[in-house]
Amino acid sequence: MSVLHYWRALWGIVGRELWRFVTQRERFISALVRPLVWLFVFAAGFRAALGLAISPPYETYILYEVYITPGLIGMIQLFNGMQSSLSMVYDREMGSMRILMVCPLPRWFLLLSKLLAGTGVSVLQVYVFLGIAWFYDIHAPWQGYLWVLPALVLSGLMLGALGLLLSSFIKQLENFAGVMNFVIFPMFFMSTALYPLWKMKESSAFLASLAHYNPFSQAVELIRFALYAQYNPYAFIYTLVAFLVFMAAAIVGYNPSKGMMMKKGGA
Amino acid sequence: MTKKILSYGLWALLLASTAQAETVFVTLEKDNALAVVDPIAGKLTATVPVGQRPRGIAISPDNKLLYIATSDDNTIRIIDTNTLKEVGKLPSGDDPETFALNPAGDRLYVSNEDDSRVTVIDIAKKKAIKEIKVGVEPEGITVSPDNQWLASASETTNMVHWIDTKTNTIVDNTLVDPRPRAMSFTADSQQLWVTSEMAGTLMILDVKTRQIIKTIKLEVQGVTSDKVQPVGVVIDSKRGKGYVALGPANRVAVINAQTFAVENVLLVGQRVWNLAFSPDQKRLYTTNGISNDISIIDLDSATVTKSLGVGTYPWGVAVKP
């Protein structure tokens, strides 16, 4: 198998995903509307809620909308990760998955290509969101806009791998809605996306520790620090390890002879 | 040769850095101390005890001496800005809080809140040379840059008293909004800016007519108006922009000094009271009483770059180039 084969497969999958994204204008808009509603409506009500203690990477007091921005970036990637795995279930139902899976390349490579495709789409969405936020007076140092790119790739891969893992458990499209509710919402609310850990500790130490060990929190913190041109090694390693674990589990899950495919009677 | 270049380079670097380095002094009301801050490095470099309840602070025109009102000691202490040691005391009258230094640096005017008086001190002789009866609870006090006027605001009488610095007598009074707190003259001595803590306003007074020419209601989106309690006010030397500390609203208002439009409100620490410019007027330092820190504002970009913990109840601020 030559490198060309790999390249062709990768480009085929990424290109298909990007094309699907670009042509589905509703999907693009709805992916942006969700975080923007949170930013313009939800955050507006909490403008005065923060500003009590300064926690890194911030060096001064910030408005709530500034705090919530990295959390909303995480939200974009979380939804995107789930959505691209939703498309896996769809592909499986429609039969196009079969074509992909019989391709003579290693399964892990195909799945990774699928992940990269989804991550690429989410990175595009994030930059458009950051552009709109700029006009809403949410500014980060210019270096931050560069440093956030690798952070976005890693967090996108991690959340995508989680979605992939979940999709390996799901047999039918209808079941996916339940998983969305049981995964997306707890993950989003029990994280540092909306409130900092110190604020959660004030009301519940248990909730704070749940949020701390939530991989989504660490992805958000990785993005938050990177956006201010700072490196958070703990969040980086946590996110990386979470990605490897989810990815490995998803590869096993998609293995027809061992994984969940077997139990479900194959794709 | 390389060595020579290197050493010259080092010297140049050293000179450049010393030329840039300015020192910010902050009085800490509860810690009975003076905080010394290097704002470029963003570090608290020292904390020195100065006496009981230090509040008002000013620096001499030659930047060699600091005057600090230690309210519970009923005196104004003179501190050497290099050694940070006390070199003298001034008789301030009871409970000094705010005071003003004249541009020449030879007279100091103290508001004696409890006695409704302003005490005039001859700094060279370290003697009170006159007590001027003013309205009830005098607080804000300032001298015009042309040294013609001493303005004193009394919080309960709601008046600005115009005192002729030559005769030390009140020439005129202007009724202003309730609880006037702080005042500042523009560099050209043509306007006096006065803040009203209770009305939440900034009033611009014309010095020639001594009348209010503009009243600006200060508001912060998302903050109730009772929390907008303007205190400290400073205006840049070009009369381009003025800045008002909004107390428990935790914001500093940026005001266009030509159009009097409020251009921006910047989030700083809690209960911001007093303000001071850096010598080049590119930065503004704020004392935030409840959050125990100072905020550093970059004025070109109108952003708060850092808030730095300094000690308990930071009150006044003075900057040495």
C-alpha cells in the first residue's frame, strides 16, 4: 500500500466532509447560531456575575462574555464531534459506511481520517465565531489566535474520538438523540465552560471535582490558555491522553470481529 | 572590540530600562503601610509601614518626597522616595484624609473633615499658617496648575469653595450635585471637573464664570445606578480624555474631554477610588479598595492589562518617574 493510497483516502474523506459542510448552509449557520445565542443572550445576563477573583490565564478582571468564549469554542467542537459521529451512524444506515470499511487501508487510518475531517470543519467554525466575537469586543492577543490552532486540533480530535466511540455503540439514528442528551449536556454543564472551578467549589466541592476530571473541561482550559498565548501542560496531557483512550476504544469498537459491531450484527 | 560593544550595549540597556522604570506608591489604609510597585514588571517590590491609616498621598514636584496623610496619627508624614524613610512630619489638624500640593510644592492644603476647615501648611517651615472655614465635611481639594485657585468641595454642604491662593480666603461658592468627592483642574486651568458620589455625575465647571457648564450622568450597562458612585477624576495634559473612577461599579469611565461623551467603561477591581497617570500618560493606575489590588490600564488601547494585589484597602496612589 503506497503513501498515495493513504493520501487519496484521507483526502476523499476530508474532502467529502468539507464539501458536505460547505454545501449545507443551514448546518454552518446553526453551528454558529448556538454559541452566538449563548454569547449574546445568556452571557449578557451574567455580565456582572464574575470579576471577583482573577484566575490564570487572565491577569485582570474580565466580563462574563470574555470568560465564556473559550467554553463556547469548546461547545462548537463538542457539537461538531457528536455531529460527525452522527453522520457515521447515518452512513452506516445508508450503506456508504460499507464502502469505506471495505477499503483496503487499516481501519484506524480510516477512522482517524474521519476524525481529522470533522476537526477541520470545527476549526473553521471556531475561527468564524472568534471573528464575530471580535466585533463584540472580545479580544485576545494576536499570538493567541495562532496558538489556539494546535489546541483546537487536539481538542477537536479528542471530542471527535469520543463521538466516534459513542457512534460505535449506536445501532440506529433514533438512539443517537438520547446519547446527545446524556453526553453533551452533562459534559457541557459539568465543566469549566460556564463557570470557573473556584466558583463551583463555593457551592459544591463534589461538582467541582467532577468538572475537574471532565475531559471537556481540560479541553476548554487548553483552548482558554492557548487563546491568551499561554501553555497549560496539565490540560494538554489530559486532553491528549483522553484522545488516545477514546480513539483506541473506538478502533476496537469498530472492529467487526471483536467490537460492538459484532454484537450489533455488523455494519 | 566585541567586549566593548557588548558592555556599551549593556549600559545602553541598563539606561533604557532605568529611564523607563517608574515607581507607583499606594497607601494601604488597613495595613498601615505603603506599597511600592514596579508597574512595568508588574510586581510589588516593597511594603513599608508608614503610620496609622494612611490615605491621601502626593509627590513633590521634584519627585524626591512623598506626603502621606496618616489619618489616625493626625499628621502628614514626609517620606523620602529613594530610601522610603520618614524625614519629617507636617501639622495637618485632626484626621487628615485628602490634601493638595500647590504646583511650586511649597504649600499643602488639607481638608479637615470633622472641623469643616481647610488647613494651609507652609512646607518649608512645617507650620500651619492658616485655617479656612469651609462647608460641612470638606473632602475633595485641588490647586489649579496656574496656582491661582484652591478648590475645596464640602460633601454635606454640596458646594465647591473657590479660594484665592494669594489671600487664602473664599471668593466664590458653586452649588453642585450631592456629595461632591474629588476634583481636578484641566492642565490649562480653564475647567474644574467635579464628581458627585450620590448623583452619579461628573460636572464640568468653567473657571472664569465658576458655573457648571456640563453635567454628565455616568452609567454602566448591567450595573444598578446606586452602585455608580464616581470618586477620583484625572484629565490628560492635552485635554483629550478624562477618566473617572466609579467606586463600587468597579469601572473607570473614559470621557472625551472635548465633547464630554462617555467613550468607554473599563472593568477594574472592586470599589475603585483613586487614579494616577504614568509620567508619559500612557497608563493609568487605579486603587481598588475592596479587592485589595491596583489595576493598570493601557490608555492607547483602552484595555486593563493587569490587576496586581498590593495589600489591604489600597486608597491613594502617586507615581514617581
